[in-house]
Amino acid sequence: MKAPALFIAHSLKRSRALVLSMGILLSVFQVLLILVAGSIQRSGGFSQIAAMLPPFVREMMGPSIATFMSYAGIVSLGYFHLSVMGSLVGLSIAIATVPASEVETGFIDLILSRPLRRHWIITRTIVVLLVSFTFVLGCMTLGTWIGLSTLSPAGVVRPSVRLIGMLAGNLVLLMLAWGGVALAIAAGSRRRSVAGGITGVMALAMFLLDYIGRLWKPAQSVAWLSPFRYYSPFDLVMGTPLPGKNVLILSAIALAGFAAAYVMFSRRDISH
Amino acid sequence: MSDLSAVSIQGLTKRYGGFTAVRELNLEVAPGEILGFLGLNGAGKTTTIRILLDLLRPTSGHAFVFGHNCQRNSLRARAEIGYLPAEMSIYPDLTGRDVLHLFAGLHSRPSSLTLRGELQERFQLPDRDLRRRLREYSTGMKRKLGLIQAFQSDPRLLILDEPTEGLDPLMQEAFYALLADTRRRGGTVFMSSHVLSEVERVCDRIALLRAGELALLRTVGELRDLAIRRVRVILNADTPPPSELPNGARLIGADARTLTFEVDGVLGPLLATLRPFPVADMEVGEAKLEDVVLKYYRGGERQ
């Protein structure tokens, strides 16, 4: 086990700058959101903002609008804001496409010229994905906790620890699902840009599919295909418990992606 | 044979769609041997090396390293190998020490710091340089680092792809000395190179691939015998050239007292033909491996 452990440690070390900066950035974002939420709360502006929302948005959000347009709702936004989701999907792709990059540069020739089983290339990537998302989501929740502890106006209703935990857990599963998809594509690719590009376009298409599915009833019949469908932050903010179906489907996508990556990488010719 | 050989390649074929990179290759490398693996670009050398490392899977045939099947028992096979790729593609932000530490740790054979120190000394790559990042390394320094990482675990088989590419003449000498020591210790070297003078100097045998097929497999000595040599004969008196020449000899120049021949093969029959002639002196040009190999490169010739 010495060689695989060394290889995993080497890969974690290589990704530390990216993961560390992402963790710090997103935790700062949580603190800033709490600052903004506190400011709106003090000025009593939540009801005014809700009234200013376009009718289609109000229709889409339904009764959750009242919950969302609150201090707790805005604080929770840090777990499903478009920029946060985009950054995390980007991080997923960046980590999961490392095998394709190693094939492209030829670095893998030296690694696999040593007596190391091929599956360690995939196992290592999964470990880095798990560690990275645990760390980044850990930083985000830490940011939320620090923000709430130090910046919350007195007497305000804060989001519960359970809600933040469920949002973070559901988000980790969503990112692991995208990690699985990216890893499966990367395991069969010789170019990182190709693997990353395909996954990026897929993620964007699936995000739009889910978005359209929420706005336009006819699109709902195909919206179930989107992994984003199984991350429902509004329902969680409304107090609905994390649906087991979401956990199951996102886990299944991640596991299917990882399994496909193992099979493809073990069978492929490695040439750059 | 495969159990005894350091490398045994049996009926190896690798196809990519309609293109055949290696066709029915058979090759045995004995332990302690240094084999020069030659061929023009695209001849199939790298494909063969990648199959030995289990990076590529053959379409048919088998390859063995010390009796271990390179595909079915690839971990055992790779445990015997030290590999130097043609290009050292390593992250430029790593230091030389990181690289040596990583690749020593990934090998199942323990690396000794004493051996690493000796290699550093041979290739003049001190600890001070190993603390620098690879982005600051010159091509030659990267090559030296590559050689150290290949040799540092003291593997039984070294697969070296263009080992002296980018090395200065002094470091090339250091490399040749290392190869000589490796041979003395019983190590086997499977070496791809385009530098024919180097192959002639360090290799015991030469395998030449052409369009994926083995076109030549001979010892360096045998190849020298195959080389065309130029023989200049100086005569004591004006004499016409011989009317008949043995097979393999050709008159390429003649004046009153000097005859120049090209001889393909052994010199004996020509000397017998010249016995009646008033020979004052004779110059025999050195047989050049390059002449033979280039002939095979150009095509048409087969072992």
C-alpha cells in the first residue's frame, strides 16, 4: 500500500492550491451573504424585494417565496447561487479530468511504468474528489457558522444546522455525480480539454434543462434526466426533509460514472 | 526460452484499425545483454516498448519480462523494469528531489540513497540542483534526472528511449560508463536510439524494425562484417587490374599503380585474387555499422 498511498498523497498535494483557494473563496462568499442578509433584515427590505420580483419568478417559486425572502433564505442562497454551483461543477471537472491530462502529457507513462495497478489512477481521482468536496463544503459551512455567530442581527430567525447540513450534503452528492460523469469521460480521453469541454457543455445543458423544466410544464417530462433535478434547495429551505430519492439517484449517477471509469481505463490503450 | 530471457517477444502484433504498427515481432534479449532497438520514426519501436510496459495491449502475440507476461502479470513484469521515456513529461513545478522521491516510492524495489548519490555524482546533478523546480532545468538536466530515476531502483531490466538525447559529450561518456557497469553487474538494457555510433559502441546486438517488422537482428560484430569496406591497393609496378573479381568485390577506381575496391563481406577472396600482383601496400577502411544500418533503413534488405 506504500506506493498507492504515496501516489494519492502526491495528487492531493498537487490539487491543494486550487481546493484551498476555492474553499476560502466560497467561505468568504458565505460570510458576505450573511452580511447582506443582515443589512436587508435591519432595513426591513425582504417584503419589498419579494414584491419587486417578476410574476413568473413568484409563480415558479410558489409559496416558498415567503420563506426564501427571509434572513434564513438569503443565508441559504450561498449553497445554490449560480456562481457557487458553477464554481463547484468547474472544480469537479478540473479534478476528475486529471487522468486525461496525465495521458496527454505522458506523465502517466512514468507512473504506470512502475508496478502500480491501473485502477489506482481512478481510485486516486475519486479520493481527491471526495477529500476536495468535503474540504470545500466544510469551509462553506464553517463560513456560514462564523458569519451567523458574529454578524447575525439580534432576534433574527437563523437557518437551522440541519438545513445547512442537508444543503451541503445534497450539494456534495450533486458534485460527486458530476465528478463521476467527468471521470467516466476522462477515462476514455486522450485530451483533458476534450473531456472537460464535453462535461462542461453537458453540465450547462442539464442545468438549462432543469431550469426550463421548472418553468415550463411540457419540459418536465424530460427534466428528470438532469442531475440538477435531484438538488432541490427551495424545498429544503421550505422545511422539506432531504428526499431519499435525490440521495439515491445522485449517488447512483456518481457510482455509475466511477464504475464506467474503472472499466474504460483498465481496458484502454494509453497513448498520447 | 521466454523463462530464461530478460525480454521475450513472441509473434507480437499491434494494429490500430487498418494500420499495423508492429507485425509478428519475435525477439529474445538475454539477461546481461545490451540490445540496440533501432528503426526510423514510426517503425514500431515505441509501440513495442509501450506493450512491454503494459501501456498498450497487443492485438495478438505475447511479451514477457523475465518470464512474467507483460499483460497478464504486468505488475511483476514492471517490478523488474526501470524506464526512461523519450520525453520527460513531468509537472514543471515539481523539484528534482520530488520527482526522484515519487518514482522511487512507486517502485517495489527499494531505492538506496547510496546508489542515488552515486548516480548524482556520475551525472553531476548535486542536491543543490535537485532542490530546484523542473521549470528551471535545461534539457540536459531533465535527461540526467530521467536517467537517475530509471537507474535508482537498480532494476534488472532498463528500457531506455533515446537515453543520450540532450546530453553533452561528457555526460554521454558518463552514461556509457554507467552502461558498462550495469552490464558488469548483469543488468539488461533494451535501448532505443538514433545515434548509430553510440549503438555500435555500447550494444551487444542490434534489432532493427522497419514498418513494424524485424528487418535485422545481429550482433554488432556480425554487422561490421556485413559492412562494405574500401580497400586501396598500392602496387610496385604499372599493372592492369584483375580481369575477374570474387563475389562481393567491385573495382571502383584504378590508375597505373593504385587500385581501389569496395568489398561486401570478408576480404579473403580478394586477397587471394591479388596474390599474383606486385602489392607494395594496402589500406583497408574501417567497417562502419552505419553503412549497413542505413542500407536497411532505406529498405529492400532483410536479415
